[in-house]
Amino acid sequence: LEHTRCFNRAIMKFSNKVSSSRRTSRKARYTADSAKRAKLMSSTLSKDLRKRYNVRSLPIRKDDEVEIMRGANKGRSGRVVGVVRSKFAVHIEQLTKTKVNGQPVQIPFDSSNLKITALKLDKDRLAKIEARAAGRGPAGAMDEVDE
């Protein structure tokens, strides 16, 4: 680990390949291509899904079931009807607001404020989950360390 001093405060940097600069991080986020944005738009899994798949978070996709964890709609849940990568927005079924002219419009949610409660699985997504779980070690290994 590389240790640096900044304003009499020790800061640990875990990877030299990732900048800790706010400016550089924001540039990387907003100039990211669609594949990188998909990965940035990950959400945590519910506790039962974490145990089942041994994975903490996954990129969100259409037809996943999610629960809102933050904001005015906290506690509500629904099915994802769209993921707009260009705007970092997730649209959820039946969560709309009405415009002045009476037209309904989808409320955009940030993926970090959502928890996935049910996954839409196909063989490709399941293969990615299994590959990530294989790299994490046995399920519950971190729980034993905490105790």
C-alpha cells in the first residue's frame, strides 16, 4: 500500500491505476462508454440474493425487481422498465409523476439508491455471477472474520 501525507492526515491509496482526484474521477464517469456506464450503474443485492449467489452487487438491468432505499419513494418497490445509461437513470414501473399538461413521465432513479430483490436471469448473466462468485471464495467467509 502506498501511504501519502496530505494536510497532516494519512491517506491510503489502494490502487495506483485509479486516481483519487475529484476532477479525474468525474471526467472518467461522464466520458465513460456504454459498457463502462453499465458497470457504474450497479446496485446492491438483497440479503437472500447475496447468500444465494455470493455476490454483493450487480449491474442493474431491465426486468429486475428493485426496492427504493433512499428518497421520497423509500420503501416502494417495482420492476425496472428501463435503464438510461446516457443519463445514469433507472425507470421503475408505476412510479411516475404528472406533468403540468397531465402527461405522465417516468421518475428517474440513481442505481445507487436501489436494492435488487429479484434478478432477471439468462445464461450469460448467470455465467457472469458464477465467475464473480468463484473469485470471492466460499460463501460466508467474511462473516466468520467479522466475529
